[in-house]
Amino acid sequence: MRIGYDEPAMATVALGGVTLELDDLGRGAPVLLLHGFPTTRRLWAGVAPALAEAGYRVLAPDLAGYGASSAAAGISIGMADQARWMLRLLDHLGIESAAIVAHDVGSAAAQIMLAEAPRRVRALAVLDGVYAGEWAMDAVASIQSWDPANAARLAPVLVRRLGKSMRDVLSAYAGEEGGLRLIRAARDLRPAETAAILDRLRGHQVPSLVLWGERDTYLPLETVARPLADLLGAQVLLLPGGHFLPLDCPEQVASVLRDFLAGSSPQAGPST
């Protein structure tokens, strides 16, 4: 049974080789929240309850192989694979279409979903996401090349690098097993997956919004946000934060998303 926004909201969905752990809260039109790398569904902890309270059914899964979700050995966990599993998750839940809100490389999965199954995507909001082959892979290279023998050291290093606000979001990657899962996820990131679908995205536009942190040092406004917005036919809005906007300014993110999902013109500071 679906639960209210003010109640615990955990669910487990097995999809054959993949088991997804997700928060499922609220009632109303479905909204799928997709995190990126190296985060987990806890990225949305300050946003999901506000959307549920506004009258939406909010689904916030850990991507396969990320957080508490698992993927059997030998199964690819690239973003094209994530897109396929997210569509299967919607099928499992009996959801025909959903609005998608996606961060970082989670937006690659969202874009692939739109290209592959446009009727399943009611609207799309991208927060500090990726465009074409621009995935900020330089920032991921050190994790891809990390020595698996030292996997237990990886999560603490990331917390120091990304800031204490990331400690809870990255807690699922503590220890050797968690570090190995991060290394696996990093090595399965493939920017060619979105570089190959640009023409298809132009042909399948839906109501879209691009939100960007004013201090994003990973994915630049001019070379990523603006071209992405042009591709999606979207407005770009800047918010006072860095790359991890749902952590930096959750109330503002939730406010903008509520307006966008309701079909009104969002107002969130400088518009470009």
C-alpha cells in the first residue's frame, strides 16, 4: 500500500539480477527522482517530502548498483541500463508515465528514457546534469583508476573532497564492499550513451526545466547547461549553490519544482 509523505517510505523491487531500494511516498501524479554519481537517493532527503506534501507520489530509488540497490556480478550499471530498469520499475508499479527530476549523470538515464520511451516521460527537470559527451569525467577518473585493494579508503576520501554535507549521502559506500561498488559504478559510466541520442531528443520534447548551481565547478553553465536547455527547449534557472543543489538549497529546489510540476512559470532567482 502506498504511504503518506509523513510516514516511513521504503520499498524493495526485484527486477531479475537487479534489486532496487526506493522511497515511495505521497499520493498523486508520479514524480521519479534520479540521483547521479557518486550519490544515492539520500540526495533528495530535503526535497522529496516537500513534493509529496504538495500532492505528488514521489519515487526516489537508488540506481542499480548504487546506494542500497544491488546488481548481480557481470551486469552493466551504465546509464542506458539504468534507464531500462527505471522503465521496468514504472511497469512494476503500474505507472504509465511520470515526471522525471534528475541530477548529474542520472540525467543521462532520464534523457535516454525520453529518447527510448517518450510517452512514459510527462515532464523533465534536470539539475546540474550532463549534455552529449560532457559528463565531467575528469572528476571521475581517479575513482575509475582506484586500486580495489584500497577500496575501503574511497568513501572517506570522497567525503573530505566533496564536503561534510555529503557524509550521509555517501554512507552506503562505507567499507571495502561499498568502495568496490563505487569503483564499479565509475567504470561503467559511458558519455557516448547521450552523445548518440541528440537528434532523437530534439524530436521528443516534453515540458522541461534546467536548474543549475551558480557555483557548479564540474559542469559549466556555458558548455553544458545552455546547450542542454536548447536541446530540450527549456529555460535555465540559476540557484545559489554548487553542483549538489538538492543538498545546498533543498527548499528552493523544492519550490521551483513544485511550480514547474504544477505547470506554472518557476521563479528561483536569476533567469538566463
